[in-house]
Amino acid sequence: MLSGGSYLESYDMIDLHTHQSWPGYSGMIRIRSFQFSEIAELKTFTLPFSVGIHPWEAGDGGLDLALLERWIQQPNCLAVGESGLDKLRGPVLEVQIRWLMAQAQLAMSHSKPMIIHCVRYWNELITIRRKFPEVPAWIIHGFRGKAELAAQLVRHGFYLAFGTALMEESAALAEVFAQVPVTRLFLETDEGDATIEEVYTIAASIRQITPEQLQTAIINNFNTVFGNDVLPRLASTH
Ligand SMILES: [Zn+2]
């Protein structure tokens, strides 16, 4: 895939999930995450993005799957989400499940991975994932759970994205991160203040590999999850 190493050189850092619209330096891919309330106001967007109905807004009026689908169909929409389930915030579980399944259906029909926000509804999430085997991948964003949960999710085929919590939190999260198979990892900045370079640096030091090795591994994961054609396509437009 890395013909002549050119994609590796031009794209060495992937930020799976950010809420800032800044394009990043050359060499970065940043997936800008939009919630439904944002696309209702937005006319166009030319950078890579994901879009979904966040579980916190799943009880709001005016949610419109046809509008969501129009955004999902755009070539620079790389994933559906963040979507998911949250036990501490948002409408009742039944409503959250209904919107999550509707979005998984869209992800399936348009062959796009899901980026997932999940708080304490893990069994429900695993059950729903099983109903949609054709969705290319399910990535848990902002993972900060325990080792057993990480292992369980990996066993069920999920990818895990870690972010700035790696810098803020206890050694426990670092230990969890060190044990996740490198083939199932992504890194992200989300709403944190740290840069993606800082996240890569700390993440590589936790795993005792070089940032370059981590970049290569995550580019491989990106190609597996999003398809081999995506980085070359972004390289020609970035
Ligand atoms: Zn987010």
C-alpha cells in the first residue's frame, strides 16, 4: 500500500476524532466530528469529517435521517458518528437505541465505519453491533475503561481510540492502552487541549515504540477500516 513510502511521508499522523475545523499541518488527517445540530446550520465542508446524532441529542426535536444521509453520502464523510449510548446523559435507553440502530443502518448502506460514544451501556452496544455485521468497523472513541472491558471489546471486533486522557490520567489507563493489540488502535484529540503530536508522543512512549512505528501501525489500521483508496484520494485534494 505504501507505494514508494509516499503516503507514509505525506500522511504520518491521523487524528481520528476532533471537534475543531482546523485542517492541520500537511501530513495530518483530522476527522472533524459533527453532531446533527451542527449540520443543520452548515452548508458545505471540504475537510474529512464524520457526522452523527450524538446520544445526548437523541431526544431533540427536528432530527432528520434524510438530511443526515445526504451528509453521510459526501465523499469526504469518512464515518458515521459520533453515535452511541450514554447511561448518564440523554433520553431513555429505548430512544437512544432507536437512533443508534437507524445510524448503523445508514453506515451499513453506505459502507462507512461507525465512531461510537459509549458510557456504561457496553452490553447493549455489543448486542447492537452484532445485528449489523456489514458495517465496516465500530470504533469506540475516547476509551478510558478498564483492561477487562478493553479485552472484551477487542474480542467482539471493536477498535479503540485513545486521546488526551492518556496524559491526564492514572497509570492504570496507560497500562490498559499498552495491552490493546496495536492492530486495533487509533489516537485522537477530541475536545482536549493537547495536540495530536503530543498524544502520539506519549502513546509511543507508553508502548515503548517510536512515534514512527506507531504512525505506521495506525496508518495500517486506517487503511483496514476506511479502505485503501481513502488516503490516496485525500492526498490528491489536501
Ligand atoms: Zn467528541
